[in-house]
Amino acid sequence: MTEIADKFVLYFQYPFVQYALIVGVLIALCSSLLGVTLVLKRFSFIGDGLSHVAFGAMAIAAAMNLTNNFLLVLPVTIICAILLLRTGQNAKIKGDAAIAMISVGTLAIGYLIMNVFSKSSNLAGDVCTTLFGSTSILTLTMTEVWLCVILSVLVIGVFLLFYHKIFAVTFDEDFSTATGVKAKVYNLILAVVIAVVIVLAMNLVGALLISALVIFPALSAMRVFKSFKAVTVCSLIVSVVCAALGLLISIIAGTPVGSTIVAVDIAGFFIFSMAGFITTKGLMRRG
Amino acid sequence: MPQLTCQNLTLGYEGKTVVSDLSFVVNTGDYLCIVGENGSGKSTLMRAILKLKTPTSGQIVPSDGLTPNDIGYLPQQTVIQKDFPASVREVVRSGCLNRCGLRPMYNRAEKQMAEDNMQKLGVAPLARRCYRELSGGQQQRILLARALCAAQKILLLDEPVAGLDPKATADMYELIAKLNKDGITIIMISHDVAASVKFASHILHIGRQSALFVGTKEDYLKSDAGRVYAGAGGEK
């Protein structure tokens, strides 16, 4: 036991471990805030779709030799998020089909561009790294950490500021619009925030595992809690705890960061499912 | 006193006309029931009144100091709401949102208003319960309380008794009649012609594309459309 403790103390002296922990916790926090809304809006897969868009944009940035690919990836992802969320119910191509189309399309184009223009000899490795996340969270620079902190603060600020509006628009968009709440504006804000969070999260867990980060904490919280506020707070805590735990385990055990975090999230989901099952059963017996 | 005037209203989707050349007036304190077959455009008309849909031609003119924020809405339940984790209090309070503007939190008056409306509709004891776990009748009362938080002058109800059992249906109709007596104008879409004739003061019967009848309940029962549709279910 003391051996592991010693190892922790040793690792925590390295700035890259500190950076990873800060960024990891912030991203977990942001994605869980939006996860509840996305799952309820039946947009669970938007995380996956947008992460593929970001992958495609990253491939283009890599081909163009952009040093800071954030500048290209963020705007492209935001535009796609707006397009997806704006089409709404009256679109000719419905929500799930639109997400699938954008997701598969950008993935293919991204890979194609990487294949044609890449100067790297290890193409499969590059793709794998972009999709599954890698040690990139362990090689963060001070600038990236600050960028992440600033964006996270913005996301949290927007969420707190529009918390009640997000609730109302998610619960009943027609009612909100009919009674004079600008549902379209809030959907747009939500789309932008979602895009920002997903681009952020790609650094931590990679494109393919972002959906897990968005969905699992929200679903876990919904097993047990019954009000929007409780579910939001709970999914936030679950997400942060799982991310920190997964990160520490992956550092100690030398496992891939992204998949370890998701594995911890899955474990959390099972624990909450059990808890939910027991509490509902208890209630039924009493009532 | 006219509160809402529809003039030569034509509504449609993608070039297909659903309702054409519809004109009617809703006065303050009226209880108007919109009846008609499936696909006759009842819901489209309601969406137009709520400004969720722009009419192809014609217009809906508010008067008597009516602003868009004075119209409350009881929509049909959506799929999303079936598994939405929300407490009753959260749902009712969300009706106050159109007063908030950019203010992020509800103020004391709005919170009090939500409590009062829950009291009024008899759902105050459920305030902390989860919305999705309640019965259909209770859910409708909660959404009605939310609509009352949003607006105090006109309520638009889209088939408020759909899927309710007979007891809950009767309770719901009583409740709506009581709100109407308190001075709130009611516009209701209904399939239930018998109940419409029993409670409403005015009937709008939409047929294929055009209005078959607009007027008071008494005249409706004497009209051709009324005799055919209300027939057995009308005044006994």
C-alpha cells in the first residue's frame, strides 16, 4: 500500500501529471453538464458525430501543417453542431440520419486526407491516436492547460446563466417558444457550447470515446435521482470522480488513458443501476 | 370584447393547404372548442395562434391589451417527457421563464406564483415528486399549472383529456370550466364532441379545408354540422 502511495507522491511532483489531472477533471465536468440535456434530447450520438467532424478537421489541419489545430477544428465543429441542432424536427433528413451522415462522411474524408497527405510513416498509429486519445493528455503544454481552463470557465458560466432556460427548452420546446421564450437562441447557444466541449474532450479521451464521457455520468445519475437539479449535480460528481480515478489508475497501471476512464465510467453506471434498482424496489414494497 | 381575431386565415405545409379562408373572433371569457376530423387542421390552427407557425395568408390579430406572453399553452405530451427526470416544482416554475428575460434565476414573486398555481390545481402535495412517475391526470394538472404561470388571460389546450381515464377526464373538464369561470379565455382542441357541447360556450367545427361552423354552442346544435356530429352525444 505504501508503495502505491509513494508512487503517487512521486508522480504528483511531475507537472505533466498535475496538468493532466486539471484538464481531465475540467473536461469531465463540462461534458457531464451537457450530457444530461443531450441524452434527454435524444442527441446522445451528437457527441460521436461531432467528434468525427473534429477528427476530419484535425486531419485537414495536420495536412496543412497547422501548428495550432484548435483554430481550424473549433470553428468547423461549431458550424456542424449548429447545422445538426438547427435542422430540428421539420428537416428533410431527420436528426439521427443527419448525425450518421455527418459522422461517417467526415470520418471517411478525414482518413482519406490523412492517407493522401500524411508525411508520417506510421499512419495507422496516427489515426489510432486521434480516435482513441493517447498519451496526449500527458504531454499538455502550459498554454493548452490555460486554454482549457478558460474555455471550461466559459462553458460552466454559460450553463449556470442559462440553467433554467436549458431545462425548459429541453423539457418542452414548443411550450417555451409559444410562451415567448427564445428557444431557438438557447438551442444555438447549446450547440456552440457542445461543440466547444467536444473539441476540448478530444484531447483527453479521443474522438471515439467522447460519447461515453457525455452519456455514462448522465445515465448513471438518472438511475437514482428524480429531479433535473439532482441529476445534473450527481452526474457532475460522478463524471469528475470517474475521470480522476481513471486517470490515476492509468498512470499507475500504464493503461491507455481514454479507455481506462470509460471503463471506470461503466463500473460507475453498474453501481448506480444497482442502487436505482434497490431503491425503486424498496419504494414499491413500502408503497 | 374581442381578444383574438382571425381574419381570412389560410394555413398549410409545403404548398399543401390544410385550412383555407378561416375567420372567427374569440371574446374575453369565451370557452371555444375546436372540433373536427383527424387531419382537418385543428392542431395547425393552434400552432398558428401560438405563433409556432406562420400563416400562408391572413392574420391573427390580438386585441384587448393582449400580448403574446398572455397566451398559455397545454401541449400534448411528448416522448421526451416520458423519461425526463424533473420534479413537479421544476416543471411548474419553468412556466415563469417568459418573465425572466436574461435574469438567470427565478425571483421570489415567480416562485410564489408557482406555489399558488400548484395549490390552485391541487398538485401542491406532489411538489417534490418526480413528474414522470405520476398518473396522466396528475401530469396534465401540472402542465396546466405551468401554463397558468406563463399566462393569465388565454389558455390553449391541445386535447387535454387524451389518454385519461373517465374519472380523470371528468375532473379535468371540471377544472377547465372552473378556470374559465375565473375569467380565463379557453381555446380547446377536442375529439370529444359530446363534452365540447356540454362545457363550451362556442364551437368552431373545421371540415376539410374550411370551417363548417363557427358560433355559439346553441346555434351549433341546431346547425347541420352539429346535428350530424353532436347527434347522439349532444344535449340529452
